Amino acid sequence: MREGFGSAFGVRMYQLEEETEADWWEVEALYDLCFAPGRTALSSYRLRDGVDKIHPLCLTLREDGVLAAVIRYWPVRVGGRRVLLLGPVAVHPTRQGEGLGGLLMLESLAEARRLGWERVLLVGDYPYYRRFGFWKIDGVIMPPPTNPDRVLALELVPGAWEGVRGPVEKAVPEKTPPAGNPL
């Protein structure tokens, strides 16, 4: 658990932790509060369905035990290469504008880099995400209906997106062959 985050009004103590199974209902309720009722029908959700989250990157941010913000990441593939799909990120409406979403972005992206991830993709508003280094990427195609102007990329390793183009595909768990039975 990481604690502490300064604000313009003094120091506030937040608890930044990996999301646990016990957080699921509360996290889903925050997503329901922050996003449109049909959020699970979006193309990003089709890529997540049946795929495990990248647990070390899925974070909750609490103050005095009250959930204030969350972020999740999922594995996907583009052009046969592994990619992190960022999102959703949500901040409780009463806490928006305090920099909590930015804190989650910076902490989780630093951890993704530390864990060896090379590239990140998201569907979102360029004016907001460019402050974290995201740019509009051409040739990476999310399932419809996705506005291509909202498909954004970030390199955690310089050059990681070079030559990586194509449709975004659901990550399929890698199978380990039984001992003595190579694939």
C-alpha cells in the first residue's frame, strides 16, 4: 500500500492499493456512476470479456476507506504483439478535479514500465490523455463502433509502436504444453 498525496488544501492521506476480489462490487458501482448505462456494450468490453485483468496494474485509491478512484488494464494483441489496454479509469464525481485520475495514471504507467510492458492503448479524449504522452495512432483498429480519432497510444519503451499495426484482438491465454509434450 502506498499512502499520501498532497493537495492544494494540505496533505490528504490516500491509500493506493491493487484491486482485490473484495473490491469488485464497489468498483463496478463507481464505474456505473461515472459512465453511461450501456458502458458494457462498448467495443473495449468485448476485448475484456473472459480475459483476466493485469492485476498489478488495477488500482484503487481510497481516503479513509472510501473509494475515490479506480483504474484497470487488460491485455490485448495488435499485429501479434502484446499491448496493454488501459481503462476504464474513473473518479467519483465528488472528487473530480483533484488530480486523482492523474495520480492513478502516473502510478500505474510507471508500474507497467517496471513490469516490462512496452506499449499502451486506450480509447479516450486526446486533450486529456496527451498530458501523459498519449497520441492519436493510425492503423490500429478497435472493433466497431469506435471513433478512430479516440484511439490513443503510448510507448513505454521508445519505438515500441513502430511497425505494430492492425486490428486490436482479444488476448488469448498462452497455453503451456504438458511436460514432455512440446507443441
